[in-house]
Amino acid sequence: MSQSFRLAGPAVLSLGLFASLACQTQENEREERVLTAAKHGNYVEAVEQARRLAEANPGDRHLEELYRDAQVAVILYQGRDAVFHGELDAALGLFQQAALIAPEHPDVQTWIGKTRRQLASHWLDVAADSTGPEQLDDAEQAYEKVLLYAPDNAAARNGLARVLLLKNYRGGMSKTYFDEGLSTFRELMLEQADRAFDISRRYHENEPAALRSEQVQRMKAEDRLAQAQALEANGSFFAARNEYRLVLLLEAKNAAARDGLDRMDREVRAARAMAEADMAIRRGELEQAAATLAGAEVLTDAQKDDVTLLQAGIEEKRLEEIYQQARSLTEDYRFPDAILAYDQLLSLAPEFKDARARKQTLEEFIRMADEFYAKATTTTDDEVAVEYLRAIQVIWPEYKDVAERLDALEVRRPKKEAPKVEEPAVGGGK
């Protein structure tokens, strides 16, 4: 933690916030209590007392300012505490909340600036640590964080440029592109720095010269923009996105690059969603895949056909699952349930594989089983009954009580006598 953060204690905060009002409130005991509470770090008490004074004296500008500064002091105290505990994002949120109450207050702007610089430094360290070949996404996100808090940070701009170019190179772009792209970007960045220096040092009062320098810079950024647009036209959305971002590093206000980056952000997100949906389809998680593709469909303009193709894949997978379920039911001799499954399948896809033929075969098995069963149960000839019941077992082993009837018939059927075998005579001879 920096020394400047440690020195800003409660007393310093309260004195800074209330100094402008102290001379106007010294003779008022109630207002003195507000100041005293704030000076001792009792900000909640100070806010409550200031609120009561302001509400009791509507229209009093000084009391309104006292209440405002008391509110700001509480929020700054909370933000400062968050900084000391390393919760920089939360701290910045609190300081920005204070800025909504007192936009021009110097203490508020000071703390916002310090916290943003510390956040930028933190994320620059994270980016520097993300040097592995599999950490390019982490490095890119870290550099973007730096530029969020410090848009002019040269180290982050150069680092992000290297990462984006390297990602394009590893994403299939040629080595020539990478080498040329890197050297070109370095050249442009150096020229940009020289231009800024020259404008401030020599062209401060020479508006035409400054304008010409801006025009040259814009023309060179447009070369990079053309590369991005060509990649987009070829469907290389990830590479195009990186190129558009490089343009914006050179020319932050380039509207075409900003629009292109927005488009490519959506296309990249859609492409990632489609990859997730494809994996979900392979795993059989069809509902999840459908929901993911619905989101991708909203995002994309250029990949609508790919989304439609995957959606068709979901439907094909769903039909295949019903088909396999029907076949499994058939193998378990659950013919009526299998027919219902085939009916469901055929209602969705009337010509799906051999589903119709399989359904008709099952219907014929049921018809035959019903017919044979009726004949077996009405005949008085046990031999005929056995013949019909055994025929049913061939086509539908688990039909009704066929097995039990066969067992009963076998018990009562007369057993055939074994043929007699004559024994040879013993001791016979001539």
C-alpha cells in the first residue's frame, strides 16, 4: 500500500471535507456537533445530525452542503477502508458513488485517481505474470483492465498489441503476417509517440501542422482497418476482432473500428456459444444446447446458417434418441410401448429411417399373438393349444400368461411310454 493511502486518516478526511463550512458554523452548537463527530471519525452520527439540520431548515444552502459533505465523508471512509483491505474494485465503486453526490469535490477526485492508478498497476502486474503460451486470454483481459483504468498506459497498449498479434498468428495467420504486423504496429506506435511530442513541443501554435500529422496517422490506421475488414469478410472473426482492437489502440476514436469491434465481439461470443452447443449435443444435453444456440442466434449476423445447422443437429439427435428408445423397448418385448415411441417419431419425421416398417412389424406380431392366443384358449385339443402357444413364444415370449399355460398343459399331457427292449436269451444254444 502506498504512503499516500496510509496518511489519509479519518481526521484528515473530515477536516478536508468540512473546512469550507467550519467558519460558518462555529457559533451554532448543533452544527458544531456535526463537525466534532466527523473529526472523530463518527461519520454515521455526523450524517444523521446533518440530515436533521437540513430537513429542519429547508432551503439553507450551508446546511445542505454540510449534509452533502457528511454523506461524502462516510462513503470516503468506507472506500478508504476497502482500499486498506485490498478491495480496490469495491473502493473505486464507493468513491464513484461519492462523486455522484459531490462531482467536483477535490478529495473525491483524488481518491478516485489514486485507486484507478493502483488498479492499473495491479492489472499490469497480472499481465506481466501471464506469459505462458496458454495464458494469452488472461494477458489480454489483464491489459484491457489496465486500459480501463489508465487508457493512455503505454506499457499496456504495447503489451496488448503483442498479445493480439500473437493470438492471430497462433490462430492460423501466417508468420509473414505476424512479423509484418508486429513491425508495422511498433512503427505506428513510435510515430504516434513522436507525433504527440512534436505537436506539444513544436506545433503547439501551428494548427495546420498538427492537423496534417493527425491526417497521416489516420491514414496509417486505415491500413490496419482494411486488414480487419478483409479478415471479417473471410469469416475470420477472432482475428478480425483483434485487428479492430489494434486500430483502436492507434486511433481511439475510429468509428469504423469501434463498430467493427462491436460486431466481432458478438460474432466471437456466438462462435464460442456454438462450440459449447456442439459439445452439449455430443453429450446428449439437448435442452442446454438449444438454449445456448438461442443465445447465439440473437448475437450473430454472419453465422446464422451455422446456428441453423446446429439446431438441425439437435433435432436429428432428438429423433435418433426416440428411434433408439423404440428399438430398446422392442428388444425388451414391450411392443405396445415401442409402437407408441414409433408413433411419436413418425409424427415428427414421417420418413425417419425404417421406423415405419419396424412399427408395422410390431403391429403384425401383436395381431398374430392375439389371434393365436384366442385359438389356444378356445380349443379343446391340448396338442393344438400347445402348438399355438409355442408359436406365440417365438414372436412374443412375454405375451400374457403363455408360459404358465404351457406349463399347465405339459403337466396334464399323457407321457409317452418308452419302447420296450427285448433282453437276449441267456444260455441258449443248439
